[in-house]
Amino acid sequence: MDFRKSRLLVLVENPDLGGILQLALRDYDLDVHAQVGAAHDAFRRRRFDLAIVDLSLAGRPFDFAQGRPAGLGLIREWRAAGGDLPIIALSDLPQASLAVESLDAGADDFLRKPFHHDELLARIRKLLSRRASVIPLRKAGGVVVGSVDFEFGGATVTPDLLVRFPDGAEEPIRPKQHGILRMFAGRAGGLVLKEELVQTVWGSDAGNAGHSVNEYVSTLRRLFLRHRIDFNRLVISEPKAGWRIHARAAGADQAPAA
């Protein structure tokens, strides 16, 4: 199968490596970025068939784990946002654990630099072949909506921007509300920082989000409470930080609101 017209998203800060990759991957449709924010915005706005992330990046806003490569945070965000494209992580950093950390973050493959171009090309072909039968990533309003349902608080959230509640009701939601619920579900048992949620859901419009993110979350609270699901127990506001998500938020075992 010929994958040479596939669209690849490449994040590489080093201009020398960037030039080498552009030459080695010249048969592909490349979108190359040197900054995490620009690559993340491209991910939100366009459909890609595969991504290559160089972990040897300086600190960026997406580096939430202190002292860890910024690329790891970006990979986690793409997975939390529902991204299903294959990801290859590259690194020449000395940490022996990076291969495992990359795979745990959501990468599909890991290559330690230096590597032979033929090896990278072979791994790209393998991942593209595996993805060929997968339904393409879907987006609405610039927000990833995926291609499968997911659970939040006992309700089912669909790619068609609907929430099906246990009481049998079905409610439409906006793309950004879908993105918020997807991120909350992906972080069940953890903390969602407001900054990272805005970057993930609003992307290049993050600077204009203002108080609207809080309004979106408040609207979701009212929506779930209307169908007797205690959103306030599932999503707890952390002042000046974000929201702490209940460990069972992504499951169906939820008590109804009083």
C-alpha cells in the first residue's frame, strides 16, 4: 500500500534535525513545527495520519511533570483529547526510562537518536498500515470529538455531540463541552489544570477564552444535575488551579443527585 501522500505532523526544535527529517520524509505531506504550542494548534485544526515528536525540547507550558521533557506532556494531552493518530517519540536524552515513559504517555513507538533513516521510514510505514483500517479522527468546531462513545458520570457522550443519560433522556452539547467532558473523563482520579484544558480545547483561541471556560463547566454542571447526576461530586473546583476529577467519573457506577 502506498502511504507517501500521508500527512505527518513533526515537532522538532533542532533546525539541523528538522532539515534531515524533511529530506528523509520528502515523499510525505509534512507539517513541521519547532514549538509545542504551534504543533498542538495544528493537531487541533487539521487531520494528520501520524506524528513525530522530538522529546529533546526546552521547557514549555505543556511540561506539567517538573523536570520531564515537554514532548511527553504534549503526547499526554493529545491522548487525553481523544487523539488516536500514531505517534513516534524521538530522543537523545540520557534517561534510560524515556522509552517506557513515552509509551506510557501514549506514544506508539520510540526511537533513540541517532537512528538510520530507513528504520524510521519502516516504522512509519508499519504504523500507517496499522491505522489504514481505522476510522479517521473527527473534529467539530476545531475540537477533537473522536469516533467512539465514552462514559462520564454514568452518562454516555457520543461523537455526534449528544449526551445520553441513565434516565433515558438525550441532550445535545457544543463541541467545546464535548472536549471538556472528554478531558475530564481522561483524567478521572487526577487534576485538570485550567491552563491545560484551555490550551487543549480552545487551542489558538485560548487567549480569548476568558471566563467562558468556567461558564461552559457551569452549564455542564446544570445539565448533569438536571438528570440527577451529581456533577459537583464528580468535578471539584480547585481555586486558582483547575478541577479535581473523581476517580469514578469515567465509569457508570454513580449515585444520583439528591
